Amino acid sequence: MELRELGGTGLRVSPVGFGASPLGNVFGDIPRDVARATVRRALDLGINFFDTSPYYGGTVSESVLGDCLRFAAVPRDSFVVATKCGRYKEGFDFSEGRVTRSIDESLARLGLKYVDILHCHDIEFTNLDQIVNETIPALLKIKESGKARYIGITGLPLSIFTYVLDRVPPGSVDLILSYCHYGINDTMLVNLLPYLKSKGVGVISASPLAMGLLTDNGPPDWHPAPEELKLACRAAADHCRKKGKRIAKLAMEYSLMNNEISTVLVGMNSPEQVEENVAAALELSSSGIDEELLHEVEAMLEPVKNLTWPSGIQQA
């Protein structure tokens, strides 16, 4: 896989990023040897970007990812690690004191001297003015200390990004992580790309499978999507299956097509999942996407295009 520039950070990352939330056992227990084999396979196949959070599995994801990276015994400059602060098993806390302690706790669990990226996690769940006036300044101090190289913000509603970026000094925020807004069923993130480029902010997109909507198994019971969106995605998945194809592969390839998005994060819990995702990227670069099937699926999802769900306290 060819590496992509991550905004103005100077980091170069694999277009397929390793979402490490499954390592926190949030989708079922993963034996440690399987976790280690999964991360090892990712590194071997060229994935160099790993994303975690203290929230995933109540700190388990960070600890397991740290163990896996140590077990792989690869040079520190050969991988990029992002973690987050502000969201925890106990709830949300974006105060200066909490996020300052948070990075030290994360580094201890990861077994690292620094992370490449420290994100404010799901900022729509707090007063966004706190993010602007307290959290970002605290993260900039962490950046100055060398414990994090770059700073980002994450969340679902796209309006949170413009709200914050319009109110912090230029260059304060290096990256945004958006999820469920760049896939076959929802391309709202595209509207924001020119703005983010003008701000010099890099773009990470997560959940290309829309948290399970674009899979053969379908979403988990707790998925917040409206029923009409779930039904349309299920029909599209069935259509692909009848044609001998997998909607997950089509969705992954679709999300990888936009080079303005530096990396697409997808959760992985086995070497086989790693191989499938990398194969999708390599097939896309060598022979392109199945245009006929894509158009058919897009037509099926057109009635629910860009249909999303509420998240957070909806202030921005």
C-alpha cells in the first residue's frame, strides 16, 4: 500500500488504518495470542497506523495494543499511534486536569514515551466552548512536553469541527477524526474537505462499514441508526450476496477511493480481517472498484442517502 500524507503533520500513514477498539474485547473476547498475531500481520502487510482510546474496553484496548506492539518488536518510528482523552468508561471529562493525567495513564498502558496523535474523544458530549477554551490549550501544553506530537478532535456531528476550528488559533488542531460520514450510504464529510484543507487540518475517516450496517451480519442491536436505514443497508447487503460479492469489501474500497482522506480506520480482531482489508486496498489500486455493483448499491441506498442519527448534546 502506498502511504498517504496526514494533513500537514509530515506523518505518512497507510490508507487502511487499524482500529484497535476490538482489542478491548468490546465485540467479544480476543485471546492474547490472536491479538498479537493480528497486530503482527497488520505490520507485515504495511499497516502502520493504529488508533485506540482509554474508553475502548475501559482501558483494555490501550494495554493490549501496547503489548502487541512490544511483542512485534519493530522500531518506534515504523508505526503511528493515536489515542484519545476526555471519554472514559466512567463518563466524559475534558477538564485540563483530567486530560493532563490521561496522557500519562495512556503512555503507561501503551508502554510508549509519546503518542503521535492525541485526540479529544467525541467532543459533542460536552460544551464545545470548554474544548476551545480549556481542553485544546491543555493539549497544546502536552504537545509542547513531547508526550504527543499532534492534536486532533473526534465526533459524529460534522458541525462540531467547524465550531471548534473557527474559534481556536490557526494550527492548534492538526487533525479531525470523523466516523460514519464517508461511506456508500453517507458522504457528508466530502462537503467539509475544502474547509479542512483551507485550515491545514488532516482528515481521518472511521467506520467505513457504518458500524456494521454495511456487512453481511448487519449492525449490532444497539446501533442508533433509524430503522429505514438499517432495512435499506440489509437489502443492499443481500443484493451483493446474491451476486457472489460482499458489501463490506465494496464499502471498504469505496471509502479508500478518496485520496483527500488520509486513512480509513476499520476495527480488526483477527489476522484474516487484516488480510481482507489490505486485499481490498490492493485490489482497488490494481483493478479498481466494481462500478456496476457500486451503482446498483448506490441506487438502492439513494432514498436513505446521508441519513444519520443524533449524537451528543447537539450544541453546535
